[in-house]
Amino acid sequence: MDILSSRIILRPVNYEQTVVFYREALELAIAREYPGGTVFFAGQSLIEVAGHHRDDGAPAGFAGALWLQVRDVGDEIARLADRHVEIDRLPQQEPWGLIEAWVHDPDGVPIVLVQVPAEHPLRRGPGSVRD
């Protein structure tokens, strides 16, 4: 498979509320807009909030999670709390070495904010000696 690009598509219950959350609470930059949709930059990926094609019988919630790497999880959680975003879990270092905090969007889509510590293997370049 030769993948040229990719994005995550969300089909929220309330399009406008969800766009406001990603634009104003998370402060994601808009990559493009079209009638009934907004596409946000999210690092090396894109998150598309689509106001169309959500079936009335669609299951509630989202089975996965959005994984968003940030420079400082503590700073981002403080900023989100100031914007009255509900914090599901405060930052803590996981057994795998990443520092993670959890929030969710208006539809309950889990969002994992991740900080990669300087000593973590993800910071090592290709060909580095691994412990």
C-alpha cells in the first residue's frame, strides 16, 4: 500500500461545538474548511471534523483515542483547565516512560496528551544504541 496522506475523521453529534473545542480549547490551526467540515493541523497528521454522514444509529463514543504529543503536558493541562476543559487524568509518567494526561472532546472522544522525556527511546535517532 502506497499511502500518500492520512487523517482522522470525526463525525460529532454537534459539529459547531466540536469545531469550537478543537479550534479554541486545543488551539489547533485550521488546515482548510469546506461546507460542513473543518480540517485541523495536528502535528504530522490532520483531524477532520465532519458535519455530514453521521448515521442516526451510529454508536455513541469513539473506540480509539487521539494521541497528541506536546512539549510540556503540565503546561497544556493548566491551559486547558483555565479554559474550563474537564481533565480526565492529570499528567503522570507511565511504565513505558511517557508522561501522559487525558481529556476528551464534546462527544467523549479520548485525547491523550503525551510528553516524551529527553531520555526516552522515542527521542533517539535511527541507528542509536538502545538499552
